[in-house]
Amino acid sequence: MSLTPRDAAMTTHAELAVPPDGWTVGHLRQHIQYAVDLELWTIPFYMSAMYSIQDRTSPAFQLIQSVVNQEMLHLQSAANIANAYGLSPEIRVPQYRGKAIPHLDFQLDRPDPRPEYEPYSAEIGALDTERINAMCLIEYPGWDSTTPPALRQNVREYGSIGAFYQAVRHGAELLEDRIRGGVRQVDLFGAFYRNMPGMTITESRARGLYQVRLLIDLITDQGEGTRKTRGDLELQFQNTADDRDMNRSHFDKFTQIRKAQPVTVYPVKRPARYTAHDHELEQILVGHFGALRGALELVFRGENPDDFVRLMISTGAAIQNCWKHGVTPRFG
């Protein structure tokens, strides 16, 4: 399993020595970085679909917006776990090609959910059948398993996001002695979750593991986690401030959109018809998103960039401005 330069710099030969269970702190850090990658990937994908909707008061827009806000929380949670295990997470440029979703291979799930959600696309696009099907697949509920997951040398071998986080949880539990509380922890969302015990990892070792588990449960329960019925999102994981459907998972929300009548989205041009102004709009978005990625990386290193909120707003505005001119958003 290859390491990024930053991972390699943080990981010693002793940390990569494989114990009988197959997990090392180096492997765990890689999995957590991949979790950061996956959570970041969903944000532009979901935001682009959301801002393609012409009516911002529509239920579909509101539902996706609530999910986007929680995906930002999930990114924060994955970054807090990373820092607790000694990894300063990278905020990498996400790629949107074909049907490739980072570190997920749906055909490994049992039963294979893909036939129910064909056609689907992992490319940036307006909210349509292909995009909403992909969104449902990403958040598709995984099966509970009492068997500890084995270390996957290829992280694309996870059939669902729930199975992926089950592996992260297993590795985290095996390596609880590596947890260091209070290291570059970030809480941007605590005011929205009055029933949540905490959004950060403040304790070390066994006590810290309880907090790590809580953040992993937050991510999987809000997204899909275990197979569940509508309306049983745990109270502590419900947004108590501005989510009208606070007790529903991402999968439930996307399923509601999928079953509803299609929404009106902005018409899109073929790239061959883009004007010089259209290409300028693309580059404006690329610039705003690049600055946002840089700000996020600073936030998760414990710094407090003054323009973080402004960059979030300007990135959303740039996405919508692209759609209004018939230009499909591009992020890098």
C-alpha cells in the first residue's frame, strides 16, 4: 500500500510493521485520509446538483442543502479523528469521472444495489436521474456485521460507505493507545446539535476512543450506517437548529427526492458552445474552490483563516452563476 509524501513523513518503519491482525497506525492513517477524501468529494457533487435547481424554495433544494451542511460536519469529524491519530489531513482536489466514487465499489455489497439505481453518474451535473441515483448509492444503507472487518490493502474494496467506516472504526479500536486528545480539534457546528455530547476529541487512549466512536457513529447514522427505517436517526445526531427533516438520514432524504416529481433545473450548453465569458466563469469557480480547500486545510491544522465563511459563500455563488449561464461547474 503506497503512502503520500506527507503520510510517509509521519509514519516510521516500526509503525508499518504488520501485526497479526494486519493493522498498523500507518494503515489507519491512510484509511482516515481516504475518509477525508470521500467526505470532501461529496460536497461539490451534492452542491452542484443543489444549485442546478432553479427554485431554491423547493423541497429538493432544501433537502440537499441539509445534507451538504452535514457533509461539512462529516469532513470536520474525519479531520478531527485524523489529528487525534497524528495525521494532519490533506484537502485534495476531488476528481469526477465516469462512475468512480472514491474508495467505494458497490458491486462488493450484498445484495449489489446497482441494478436498482441504474443509470448513475459520478460526474458533476444538474440534478437528474443519474445524479440522484448516484447520491442514493453513496448513502446506501450497509448491513450490520458482527465480524470485525479485515484490513483491506485496496480501499476500493469497500462495498458501501458504512462498510468503509466499519473498517476505520475497527482499526481505531485496535490502536486506541495512539489517540491524543486536544490536538488541532475543530468545532464549527456545535450550536446546531444541542443533544450531541461533543464534536471534538479531547481525551486520550480509552476515553478518547469513546469520542472517536461517537464521531464515526455520527457520520454513518446521519448518512446511512446500518439498515434502518425512516425516522429513527438518533436524537444526539439530529440537527436541532435548521433542519426541518432532522430525524431522517441522507439516504432517506435522497430517496424522497428520487420518488418525487422532477424539478426544473437550469438548461446546460455543450462545452463546444462555451463563450470566453463561460470559460471565465469556470475559472472563477476553480479559483474560489481552490481557496476554500486551502482555508479548510488551515482550519484542520488548528489555524483560523479570516475568510473561511466568505469562501464558502463565494464558492456556492460561483456554482450557481455557472448554472445560470448554462455552464457545468468545474472544480479543478
